[in-house]
Amino acid sequence: MKILVVLSRVPWPLEKGDKLRAYHLLREWSQNHEVTLFCLTDKPISKEAELKLNELCNKVEIYRLNKWGIAWRLITNIFSDKPFQVAYFNSKSIKKKFNQFLDHNIPDHIFCQLTRTVEYVKPYSVLSKSIDYMDAFSIGMDRMANKSSWPKSMIMRMEAKRLKQYETDIQGYFNKRFIISNQDREQLDHVKDLIVVPNGIDPKFLQAQTEKRDKTIDILFTGNMAYKPNIESAKMLVKEIMPIVWKKHPSIQVCLAGATPAQEVKKLESQNVRITGWVDDISAIYSSSKIFVAPMIVNTGLQNKLLEAMSCGVACITTSMANNALGAISGTDVIIADDPSSIAAGVIELIENAEKRKQIGDSGKRYVNKNFDWSTHALAFSEAFSATDESIIQGN
């Protein structure tokens, strides 16, 4: 099958969830299909990224968004009803190049990741198409608005309303529609016939973790440290959870690892808190850690950080919101706690009980290995692509 993948970001390096999901799908599909990548970017592209993608794809087309064009589209979008994040990526000049490209490269199926890329493929009604909504973005945006102050909250509520309407309107252009978890499908009840395909882990990634490493990191939290939910989780960990732990174990060290740490995250650094910034080999960080704590307070998506940490055999503590998509057994595969004092109690228990820590880590690793694998999930996508297309609702 000839699959055309349309992305709003270059999927390398793997510092964001959508990039990680896209990269692993490209890697898996390329083993059995002819894969072409059409990709937008608002940042310079490294040679390493180009090499990585050309290793996977038969053809790679990357187009840089002009910053002045972005600014103009955002300004004029005030008078539109489209989401601002759609306007951000909707370049007329690049759409012309996309049309020219498609004239000479007709695929069997077009796969769009996120609503940001929809405007590029809408005109092609005769081609088989699918969209990966990934998360319930409109719901997540509305929740973030509730935690923000005015006027930011007003803008975010406007965007949430636009996103919900757009998520509804564009579904009719696609034969198949995907989402990352059952909880996101339930929240996105305005979109019909969503197929759940979770994130996964890479078995090759696990192989590197069999080496014995010194456990030099007591408490770890990872993620894109410019992403608001990760910023809030990092702040909760350092400001609300760890002070309780430090009363009993004052020497315990925390590591916050991840790309582009925001100023709010940088301010958390202290004698007991290390901020790494971007890490070339995140697997080494995981496998050097005793406990992974993910106090996530949003219930959209499936946390890659949890899958990765568990796949490395690290004992994990997270919230019931994050576990809704993961589905692990509390007290066996992972420890679930929903407030700072309960999370701190879990941390203290695992610090003091090495046997319990190992049991949770080993069980979590088995659970992730059994239930989350990129090869299985990529196959679920491609099988849906080739299935009889009966799910186009209507063109808008």
C-alpha cells in the first residue's frame, strides 16, 4: 500500500508525544508499505532529522512555515471560526506545493495526524483518508482555560469552542477516525466511530535496559518541560509532594528531565532538584532511576513517559487520571495516588522498601510489554486503512 503521511511537525527528535507517535508509526509502516511523508515545520531542520526520516520513507517533503505568514494568519483568523492552531499551519503557498506534489504522487491512503493538517487534504474527496485526533484536544483546552487567568483563559475558551466545532465538522472528510484511548473517545462524543489505537513502546528500546546501571537518581519526572501540563506536574512534585518526603528523607534527589524547560521549571532547581534539559539518551535516565513519579492532572491522552518508565522496569507512581488510559493495576503494576500527601506516602514507601519497589517495577514492565507494542498498534492502523470504507459521514 502507498501511504501518504501528513504531519504538522517533523517527527525527530522525539521530544513531544505527537512526534514520538508519528515516528514509530512511520518506522513500522515502512517495513511493509511504501511510505511518503509530507511534513510542515516552523523550525530549522537538522541533518540528523532528515537522515532519520529518509531511512524510513520512500520520499520526504518538508516545508518551512514563514513566521510572518503565521502572524498574518493568526491575526486574520480572529474573524474566522476555525481554531487558531489550524490557521497557524494553513499556509496557502504550501497548500499549492501539496497539491502539486499529490498530482504526481497519488497514494492509496492519506493519513493525517491531528486536526492541524486537515485543510491540506479536504479537497481530495475521492481518496481514502484517515485522521488521528490523538487526544480530546478541545476538552483539554477547556480544562487548561479553567486553570488560567484572564485574558488567557478567555482566549483558551474561545479556542476550545472552535476546536470542538472543528473536530465535529471535519469528521465527514475521513473514512477512518482514530483516537489514543477509550477515555478520550468518551470525551470526544461529538465525533462518530472513533477507533482506539494506543501509544506503544519499542522492544529495541527495552534491550538497552538489560544492562546493569547504578540507581543514581532517586525520583524522576520526564517530558517536554515547555508543555503546560508537564510544567504543572513538575511544580506539584517539587513544591507540594517532595516537601513531605524531605521531612523524613532530606537527602532524596529529584531529576526533571526533558526538552526546553520553561522558566517556571528552571526556578525549581535546587540542591535537591536537578534540571537536565534535553537528554540524548532518555533510556539511560530511566534505567538509572529508582522511582518515576508522574502526578498528571489532565485526563486526556496516554502518557508516553509512563509507558517508557514502566518498560524500563522503574517503579511508577501516577494519578488515576493518567491511569485511566493506561489501565494498570494499582498496587501491582503501578501505585495510584491523587493528592500530594498520598503520592508522597507512595514515594516514601518505595524509598524504604526496595523489595516492593522491585515488585512494582517488574510487574509494570511485564504489563507494558504485553499490552503496548508499536508493531501491534501500527498494524491496527494499516488494517483499518485497507478495510472497506463505509464510514464517510458526509462532505462539508
